[in-house]
Amino acid sequence: MIMEEALVLILGGIVRILIWVVVEFCFYIVCWSIGWCVLKFITIGRYPKLNSKPEYAIAVGVLTIISLIVFANLIGIAG
């Protein structure tokens, strides 16, 4: 009985860590890709440079996704 509970706790922790890593990786890839494209478009290809920090592109990607969701909701409410 105690071994089963310990095993469930350990496996549950491992599964949570794996899910967190997968979600974080997908979030990083999706937001970075969107942010990179938006920044390249807005700055006409000047930014981001190859050696720039990816956090800026990720932040722009997150803001773009949030803006699109808000805009889609506003259209849905008005239409």
C-alpha cells in the first residue's frame, strides 16, 4: 500500500515535469517564430539580428497572440 502511493507520487512528479518541458518548448518555439516574423516585418528586416536575445522575439510573439485573440473576440462580439 505504501509502495503504491510512493510510486504514484514519483510517477506523477515525473509526468508533470515532462509535460512542463514539452509545453515550455512548444511555447518557446511558437512565440519565438511569430515574434521573429513580426519584428522582421515591422523593422523591414533590420531586427532581430543573429546574435540578439530571443526573449525580445518571444515577448513580441506573446503580445501578437494576445492581440489577435482580443481582436478576434471584439469582432465576434460586434458581429
